[in-house]
Amino acid sequence: LGEYSRIGLMGSGDRFWRLTCVNKTHTLCKTYPKYLIVPASFPDKDLLSVALFRSKARIPVAVWRHPLTKAVLVRCSQPRSGLKTRSLEDERLFESILLTTPHLKHIKLIDARPLVNAMANALLGAGFENTSNYQNLKIKFKGIENIHVMRRSYAKLRGVCQEVQENSPSIAGHQQTQLQQQAGSLALGTSDIKDRPEVQEWFDRLFTLLSATKEMVSLLSTSSSVIVHCSDGWDRTSQLVSLAELALDPYYRTLKGFQVLIAKDWLSFGHRFHTRCGHGKRIEKDKQISPIFPQFIDCVWQIFQEYPSSCEFNEIYLKTILHHLYSCRFGTFLCDSDYEREKLSIPTRTYSFWSYLDHMHQQSPQLFMNPLYLAPGSCAESPKELPIAFDKSKLRLWKSFYLDPI
């Protein structure tokens, strides 16, 4: 809750937004946090109607607010609109979101999916918003593929990297200096791996994510609030909102702030870590496994390469997070939601990964620190807001992870 106060979405001086306890016992939505930020003018009783209209009851709620433009970043799942169904309460909620920024004329809805996928979902009773029913709403489809496409792309990438590892015995014992690690450079004779079609396909996936992030950053910084959803709102939506916040808010580029970002936008909003990581499952037979969170971390690393002075943490920090995503040594990434973790008493029966990271940092203060880090806004190399001005040619293979994982 303190984080919502920091970003200006909760406080006695705000008349546009409020904290609702409607989900305190997870009766509204089992994959959402207990406390949600909604427009102050929108009553809780109508949120129940909106939940019936949204896939998995994942209603539109605010997760971040721009300190200057006051534009808000809102996340949700797809509507159950089908071909003709509508919800007056859902439409009024969108209008209430628009009224929280009276100086901004419209809302942009970023639908992460390819249009053809969204249309196919409409035939199954879900789909996307009919803009004729929503006031001043504009929709943009970003073409980010689903978990199955990402799983296949990641498997191809891993296959190529395994091939390179098997043909380069020196990789396992290769030692790097910290500055080399910051640059992501390995003199392993693998310069041609980037040109492999499997690697280029993975770059296509990353570039689509980063391009959507770029548009969201631009909109929030200049002209519009942004609502984001995919299908159920726990995969591509988590990627996009957290990448946009990372680019816009320098706090999330600190060691502690990055933990807060993951806890807020991934853990509390129900990214399915157990299902997507395949904890305790036979990976080759599970079609729900997908590298959604590792793909997000790869995008963070790409941003780090473009702005090497912008993040307080280094790539060892990112690699440590990915390692323990799968190690199951800590309870932090177990289960698929806060509701499940609470039901199984995970916080009291296991150790916290964040406490482990904090302990490691206290023991070795330089271990996770980026020596190139500069205070946000102090120079051009470390702006407060990162423009995410990527083209595909700038993307790099994270060799020190894919070829020499921690």
C-alpha cells in the first residue's frame, strides 16, 4: 500500500482515486491483490458487475500514475463481449477513468494480442472492446504472440545455445570481470550466433514487446492514460505494465525498487509462476509452461545495454533472480497467486527470496551493484525517463546468461 502512496494513487489529498477493500477476502477475484485502486467516483457494487464482464474477474484497476501528466496506467483482462454483449457498468468505469484526467482528451487501450487472436476470442464469447460503446477510447493491437508461440521460440533459442555450448567446452570455465559482465561481452568465438534464424526469431519476440513499451511510455508521458490487457491479463499484460513502469520510474531501476516492481505487477497480480515455470512438472509434456517472466528479464537486460548507467543493479542481480525462479529454494515464486500462497501458508512456511537478496547485498555490497550507475536525471546517459528508442538491430544475445547461466 505504501507503494501506491509513493506514486500518488492513494492519499488524503487525492480526489480522483481511492483504495477499495472489495477483494479483501479474494471473493471478487482470486488472482488479484486484496486491495485495489479504482476511480473515487465508481462504487464497489458496480465493480461486482464489471467483474462478471471481465475474463477471470480481472477488472480494470490503476497500477501507476505519471507524476507530471497525471496519466494513469491501468491493467485488466479482456472483456467477455463476444460479438454483441456489452456491460454498462464496464463502460461507466472506463468513463470514470477518463474523468480522473480531465486535461487529457482520450484513453488509449493497448491490446497486447494480434488482432486475429482477439477476433478468434470474440467468437468464443470473449474478445475486445467495441469502441462505439466507450467514450473517447482508442484501441491499438500490438501483435504479441501467445504463450505457446513464446515457448516454441524459447525452445529453439535454447537449442541453438546448447549446441554452441557443446561445441565450446571452454564456456563453462570461462571467467569474466565485472565490467565485462556489464557489457555482456564474451570472447567465445560465437559472434555468428546472433545471425542464426532461431536467435533472430527470439529477437522478433523481444522487439515486439519493447515496441509496445515504447508506445506506452510516449503516451503516458505526453497525452493519454493507458489501459492494457491481453486475454487473461497475467502474462503479456504483466510484461508490458512492468516494462513501461521501469522505463518511466527511476525508483524501479534501483535494487529495492525492482523487487517492489516484481512483487506488485507480477506476484500480487497473479502471474502464474507455478504453471508457467513448471515447478514439479514434466516440462516436455506441459503445454502451459512458457518463458513469460524470463522474457521480461531479457527485455530489462536489453534496456540495460542501451542505457548502461540507468540501473543501480547489474546483470548478476538479474541472473540470480532467474536462477531462483526455478530453484524453488524460496516461497516467493511458488504457486500462481497471492491467494494460493496465503491458503498454503507459504509466507510462514518458507523463506523469502527478497530477504535472501537483501542479506546477500549486506554481506557483499558490490555484488549486485552496477559500477556505471548514475543518479537519474544527472546526465544524458541516465535520464529519469528512458525513451526505449530501440530498433531490432540493437538487440543482443545475452550470452552470459544463455551460454553461461549462473
